[in-house]
Amino acid sequence: NSSFISPSSFRDKIAGTIPQSIAVALTVGVVCGIGAFLYYKVLFFLLEFIWHTVPRDFVADRWPEEIHCLWLPLVGLTMATLVGLSVKYVGEPGDLAYTIKCVHEKAYVSMNHVTPMVCASLFSILGGGSLGPEAPLVAICAALGGFVSRSIFKQRKRNVVRKHTLMGMAGALAAFFGSPLGGSLFALEVNSRFGVEYFEHLVEAIFCGEVTLVVFRTLSGLPIQSIYNLTEAPIPFAKPTDVILGAGIGLLGAGVASMFAALHYRVMGFFERRGLLDNERAVQRALLGSSVFLTIGLLVPHTMFWGEAEFESIARMDPSSTLEHVWPTSGLLGFEITGGWSLLIVGVCKIFAISFTVASGFRGGFIFPFFSAGAAFGRTLTFVFPNIPLPIAALCFAAGINVAITRTSLATSIILCYLTGEQQAMA
């Protein structure tokens, strides 16, 4: 019968259409929302158990107070060893650059990438490294998006599969930041390299981001709202001079980013000359790198972990007792942020911690780590120029660093302003 249409022909005919995109976005959003929830549930359960429950019940009253700080290297080096072992025996987890490469070359990320990434990233974050869960979630949800496209909807067209993979990435970042527009834009911008743009997928990406966000936040019991209060009240309006001021601060952030790039090039060269970039020596690599950022963390505990919880504490100069994850919060020397010089120390140390965390083979994202470094440098500026509003100083410096590294000028600004409730600062 000449009127008969085979299933494969029908799939090709509707590939990429609006009805199919809606169905795929709903499916990918639900799958990625559940996946992100499970990852977060495990991560924060282990963070609470390792960094609060165990030291509170078995260390605080049994160890002399002067050696409580040994808990930090004890946990950190143990997790570093587990990172190395997972990379060596579970498999190469890749990183954000690998995920982007897969999107460009294959249009999807293989599902066998998920288990190594989950293992390596969980150990990395639990070890206190300056990398966060955003990049692992992006890789995991990218793989899930491509899997749904190829296995459930039986898609074979490369551009269509790529669109569905980008939906997964957008959903991961929308759920992570709580900002569907900013998170979805970030997923598209971070993939736009060498003249290749993916903004034609913006509507579908935002829709999938909304679905993922609702599923993730519903399961987690989390509201959709800003999470930081940098000042008593948000900036009521932005003046034209503030735009010029923000541009200048952003350039300072870009300068710090360029110094980070130069530093990181030398740090990676140091590891390469010693043959530590081979996965067969992943344990030695992880132990060497972690020994550096753990030493920094012992002296300046504000540099530990990925910085999401630490951003507000740094910008507001809160006491170290407000640090959410690290224990003990006082570190080895009882470091506190008391003024401009201590803020500068936090910013510089955070930059070094990020570099050595990446060089050690830890897996995770550097968006929030750069945000927290920017908060420290921006807050420092307010001591040099007291008339600069804190939100403008902190947000513009953080944006300058992150945009220079990730090339996400639209998304970074939206995310930072949303997280802080400072919509006027977006100007």
C-alpha cells in the first residue's frame, strides 16, 4: 500500500517539530529533575554526615580541641584517594570541556559517562575541593537528554539529538541555580564556540529548564527564590554612572581571570612534567593537588568547598562560624575576615585553591568558586572606594571573572542578579 508510512518515516517527518519538542522537553525535564534530585539528596546527606554528624558525635568531645583541625586533612586526603581510585578503576569521567566536545562532535554524551562522573564528583565535593556540582549535573543531564532522545523517541538526526541534549543541560543548570532563563542561557552560551551558536534552541531549552526546576524543587521541598541578602535592602535604582562603574569593575574581574589562566597553565605544567596527568597515576595526582588546597583551607577555611554557601558570608564579612560545610570553621589559626587585606587574602587563596583542585583531577564546576572569589575581590574594592555599593562591587567582579573564563555574558549576569535579588544591578 503506497499510503502506508513506516514508523521510521513518521519519526523523521515530525523530528524537531513543536509538538515533538514539547513532548521531549516534558520527558527530559521530568527525568533530569528526578536525576538532579537523587544526586543532590546523596550529596547533601553525605556532606552532613561527614562534615557535621561524625565530627560532632565522635570528634568534638573526644579529641583535644587543638587538634580538631586535623579532621579537615583526614577527610580531604581520604576523599582525594577515592577520587583517584574512581578515575583509575571506574572510568574517565571527563569534565565540562569533554561534555561540550561531545555536544559538538556526537550531539550526545554517552550514558557510560554517568557512573564515573557521579563517583568522581561526589568524592571531589566531599573532599572540600573548590569545585561544585554544576558541571557534574550538566554532564549527567546531558547524557540523560541524549538517552531520552535516542532511546525513547528513537531520534537519529544529529541536530535534533543535539537539541535534546542541550535541553538536558539547560534543565540541570536551571534546577541548580533556580533560574530557568539564566540556567538555560548558560547551557547554550557555554556551548557556543568557534562561531557555532545554539540560540535557536532557546525556547525549548527554557521550557525544559522550567519543567526540570519544578520537578527538582518539588521533590527537594525548596522554594524558587533568591538565596542571598548582600545588604538590608536591594538597590532601588541604577544610575547611568553605575553602568560605567560596573564595566570598570568587570574589567578588573577579567584581569583576575587572565592571571588565573596564567597561573593554571603553570600549575598544569607542573603536574604534566611529573607525569601525573596519566590516569594510571590518578591517586598520586589527587593527593598532591589536594595537599595544596587543603593546606590553604586549613589557613583560610573560607576557601573550602565550592562557594555557594560561602558567597554571602564572604561578601557580608560574616564570622567564620557561619561557614556551612567545613569543620572546624576556625581552621588552624582562627582566620576571620576583618577588613580589606583579609578579603584580598581570601580572594587570592580561592584562586589558587580552584587551580590546584582542577589540577588534582577533581571533577566539578567552577562557576560558584569564581563567584565567591569575585565576592572577596569586590568586597575588597569597597574598602578602597567606600562609595561603591556592595552589590555592584561584588556582583560585577564575580561576573567579570566568570564571563572571562566561561564566555557566558548574558547568563552569568542574569544568574547573579537573580540569586541576590538585585535586579537593578543587571543594568
